[in-house]
Amino acid sequence: MTASLGLGAFPNTRLRRNRLTPWTRRLMAENALSVDDLIWPIFIMEGEGQESDIAAMPGVKRVSVDRLAAHVEAAAQLGIPALALFPATPPDLKDAEGTESANPDNLICRASRVLKREFPDMGLLGDVALDPYTDHGHDGVIRDGYVANDETLEKLVAQALNQARAGIDIISPSDMMDGRIAALRQALDAEGFINVGLMSYAAKYASAFYGPFRDAVGSSGALRGGDKKTYQMDPANTDEALREVAHDLAEGADSVMVKPGMPYLDICRRVHETFHVPTFAYQVSGEYSMIMASVERGWIDHDRAMMESLMGFKRAGCSGILTYFAVKAAQLLRG
């Protein structure tokens, strides 16, 4: 084995020599994590002067639009390149068709305008899917008991254009409807938004790891009519993920995402090695909450576990990571 790898044998070869000191470990590191790799997901709520802790996600808050600038200031000072915006839509603004998603004064649009005014050099990702806005909790509209693909595309186009007009830089469709990338690209281009990017949630799995997120946006108790397995991917499948990515790239996606992250590092690696395109992973709420629950019980060290988990994404070939640890990680990386 060693001969086939071009390696010598012990004792002439001692691999531990390269691990002897901090400077040799730095010099020999195969992968590097930097602040430039981080995207910070944040949650926005209605009201004025409002902040609320998310019980299932220790250290994560919902904030009202008027408090966004103060909330984001540290991330901007640390040089975090981009934010991903998610609304906690009040129940009285939800309906079966997700109408609020196209409201030019909805939470995402108001937040985008404030953030672009205060932090013009920070990128903004807008989640495009109907689940924050539907009273049934699904990512699309329901027809005859089924989440209807083509009817949903019309709603997603309206939502994406609404966000682009408000200043969102990258539309990030997370709905997993067939054909949505082509529909969004064509609509954006037709309205002159040729430089608005598309980061597709190309391989989004029907996962148990989204639970705390649904609490954060207020949709955990809303899901009716079964689950999301008719449109989100089966956790057993890997080849299908490559087909999904290939379709989205052919339709005009600028970058792709794998979600969740840590349980699907093999998917990240396969996507990176197959397509050689910007590949992102979302370290989702359940991953974050598992680490934080262990930290709170004193079972693992916060900083080491956080940084090790993030390095795993880089080792798997990811261009960047959406993570609730973004600010804490950036503080460590900045020293």
C-alpha cells in the first residue's frame, strides 16, 4: 500500500514530523476555512423593537426589521460576505396560496431594503418557497391533495421578482419543484435582472433535521396533508442528487446547494467532483442544535466542535457554508 502511494516505510518515514508544531501543521494543511466561506442565515419578525430567542436554537434570535442593522453590524465588521433571510410570517398573513410571498412590503422585502441601505457591500440571499407563507405549511400550492408543480412555479416567479425588486442579490429557491430554475431565470432576465444570481437548493432532502428551523419561522405546527416527500429528496438516494444538480445547471443555476449538510457530505463531494461548479452546503438547524445541546451539557467543546464541523464542509469540496455559527466562527477566524 505504501509503495503504491509513493511513500517510504517506517522508521525512515515518520508522518508525525509534519504534525510536530503549529507552524508545520499550518503549512501542511490541505484545506482552509476562512470568513469568506460563511453565509449567515437570519430570522426576521414583525413588530418594532422586537427580539425573541428561539428555544430550539440556543444563541439564535428573531429580530424585527428596525433592529436588523444592529443585529447585523458585527457580521459586517467581521467581513461575512452574505446573509440569507428567512421570515417568521404571522399566522394572520398566511393563506392556502402563499399570497404574502408576493407582497412588496413583506418581511423579506422590507429587510432587504434596510440592509442594502445600511450594508450595501453585503450580499443578500432570498429564500424562494411558499412554506413560510402558506397556512398548510407546504412549499407550493395544493390541488386535489397534491402539491401542484406547475401552478406553484407561477407563484415562485412572482415571489422571486418581488425580492429582486427589493434588492435581493441571489434568489435561492428551496421548493424543489421541477423546472423552477428555468422559470425563474427567464422571468428575471425578462425584467432586466440579468445580474441577480440563482443559488439552487438543488439537492434538498426530506430530512428530520429541519425541526428547529420550522420553530424559528413558525411553521412547525402548520404542516398539513402529510409530509414533503413528494418533492424533497429521499435520503437513500445519491445518483438522483446528481440528476437534480445537472437539471438545475442546465436551466441556468449559477451555484448549487446541498441541504442538510453534515449527514450529506458524500453528496457535497460527488457534486463538487462531478460538476466543478460553486457548491454550497446548509448546516441546518438540527445540526446546529445537536452541537449546541451537547455544548450546554458539557459533553463537547463549543469552539472545537464548531470549527471541526465547518472544516468538514471544506474538506468535502464546498465553496461555502450557510451556518448559524457564522458570526462565532468569524470571530475565531479573525483572532
